[in-house]
Amino acid sequence: MSLKITGGRKKGKSIDSPSGMKVRPTASKIRQALFNVLGGRVAEARVLDLFGGTGLMGIEALSRGAADLTTIEVERKLATNILNAFEKLAFENARVVQGDFREKIGELKGNKFDIIFADPPYDSPFAKMVINLVDKYELLSPNGLLIIEHNIDTRIPMPEKVSIKMTSERNYGQTCLSFFEIDTSKPRK
């Protein structure tokens, strides 16, 4: 399967996605809508893409001017495919961390990301875990955004005692994008 980049300097270029993998790429209309919402925030942003899958969300960010990208992907074949896409598109400011996000995210402690995108499997408990781990390791920059893609019928349970709050949701057909920011009214742990 071939997927097209929808915007930025690499607009129209395509990347390959391995066939037979259980990958659910974010639809082009949703990608375009998200990056329209993000607007100028993408330029020079440090981006973290959890559950990389095809790598397309992070690649879209790089195409639109992100300063750098870290992608975490559990499946070795998909991680290799993402790395190949970075090379094909000549993105030197990108890296792939292959492994389970629950184990690998702690290795990022000390880094601050302006945009963190997570598209966990829809019927998994991972969305709440993402919020907990992003908060625990203080990965979100002071004005950063955590965006979680999920099914419109699923509500993300907010963990207790986190310094992150949901600020908005946007629905696109059966897909919902939930936006989170640091809750400045709560002191950090």
C-alpha cells in the first residue's frame, strides 16, 4: 500500500506501508484537518509519534517544518519501514525507536516535545497509559500538545493526579482527536 503526504515541502510524495500488517493509517482528510488545527505550531516543533505504524503522522510533521521527530514503533518490520521512508525522503532529523512504548518512553526522560501524537489500537487501554507516562516523564513542553486519536465511541479515562488536562476534542466521522495540555493550575509533582 502506498500513502501520500498531504502537505509541506514533501507534499505529494508517497511512502510504502508493508502489506499484511495490522496498521490503520490516519486518513488523509483527518491528517489535513489536524495540521490545519496545529497551523504554525508545527514549524520548528520537536515531535514525538507514539505507535508509529506507517510513520505518516510524523513524516507529515517533518514535511511541514518540524525541527525533529522521534517515532516509537513496536513492530520491527514497521520500524524498519519507517526508517526506510526517512531515508527515501532525506529526513536526517528523524529517528525510530523500535520497541514497546511502555518500555521505551522512559528512555526519553529529559526531552521536551512540543507535539506528541498517539494513535494506539482502538480497543486497548493504552490512551490512559500514554497520559500517565507523558506526565510521569515530563515529556510535554510547557506550551506543548498531546494529541490522542481514538474511536468516537471511546472516552479516554483521565488518570488521577496528573498535570495534564484535556482541552478539546474534534470529531471526524468515526474518529476523534483529543487534545491535552499541561494543567498550569496544578503544581508539578
